[in-house]
Amino acid sequence: EAGVAQSPRYKIIEKRQSVAFWCNPISGHATLYWYQQILGQGPKLLIQFQNNGVVDDSQLPKDRFSAERLKGVDSTLKIQPAKLEDSAVYLCASSPPWATDEQYFGPGTRLTVT
Amino acid sequence: EDQVTQSPEALRLQEGESSSLNCSYTVSGLRGLFWYRQDPGKGPEFLFTLYSAGEEKEKERLKATLTKKESFLHITAPKPEDSATYLCALKDTGRRALTFGSGTRLQVQP
């Protein structure tokens, strides 16, 4: 079974530029999460989707971050414009409908904002 | 507000030297307590879920236990390949997402 796929793996941008990350969850997993992990910290939830609907985006900085999951499968997270403090690893995770407590993580995208 | 605190921040062990990692938490209603392993450059890998005080789960050299205020991850006779960051997370009954601690960086030297 293929795992959660994310791209790109690394991205370096200047502040005020925009960037987008892509995630393809495990086949059949209805729930998809985006987390931000700053160096030395645990992951922090940004947004959670159930199929193509948003379940929780309370910690998403909506003035600069946006995310979509139009067809209920893959998802895109965008930052526009980026700030220095957005430097982090962005992790995507998914859960199957038969085991919603289990989250399977992708390898992450490491973003550096200069 | 849910809170997860892990200690120590870092731990260095000799191969075969058993120890425990601590995860203390505050939550209004606990749905589950989770342990993950994270290797450098990779996403967290699921290890255990504990649902109620007194519950224990084991996998190879790892055993996780849960009380009403904290969880322990016991590592018995660790090997260098056990070196990783171990993350504790909880899910409360009112929310589906996980709240993570900052992790314990474990290094096992041969």
C-alpha cells in the first residue's frame, strides 16, 4: 500500500513570495490533515478535511494560508505572502474511515523563507 | 485548553540501558493518547494508542502505559536503531485533531 505522498520535499523562497504544497493521501482515506512542525516542536494542526469539506481550520492563519481539497482526494496548501516565521516542515496526514484515530503521515515539505 | 508536556527533552542511553520517557497532559475529556516515532527528515510513524487509565500496549522493546495524568513509554534494552524523536499526542472528546508535545530526542549509543 502506497503511503501519503507530498511534493515538493524542499522549497526555499524569499519573504513575501507565494508557495504551494501538494498532498495525495492513502487511497480510501477520507480524512486529510495539514500540520506545521517548527524545528524542535511537535506538529500543530492547520486544517482538517473530511472528504472535500473543512472540519477544523481554527488554527489556520487565514490572512495568508489557504487550503483546498476539491475532489475529496488530493489537497493543496498555499501560503501567500510568506513570512520568515513560516519556515517549518509542512506535514500531510490521512486517516481511514474505519480507524479515524490512526493518522498516517507523509514525509513532509521543508520550507525555508529567507 | 489541551496541553501535552514531554520530558526529558533529550536522552542519551547506552545500548541495553533501559529507561522511560514521560508525557504529562491536561485535557477536558480524553478520547485517546498516542505515541509516535519520528526519524530525521521523515513524518511521524504511529506506535500506540491508549484509551483508558491502566491500559498498556507493547511492541518489541517498547511499552506504553497510561494514568489519568500521564503516559510513559518504557524502552527495554534499547538498540541504536531505536534512536529517534518520540512524540506524544492526545485527542480530546470534542476535537478530532491531535495535540502534540514537543517530543523527546532519544539517542542510543552502541
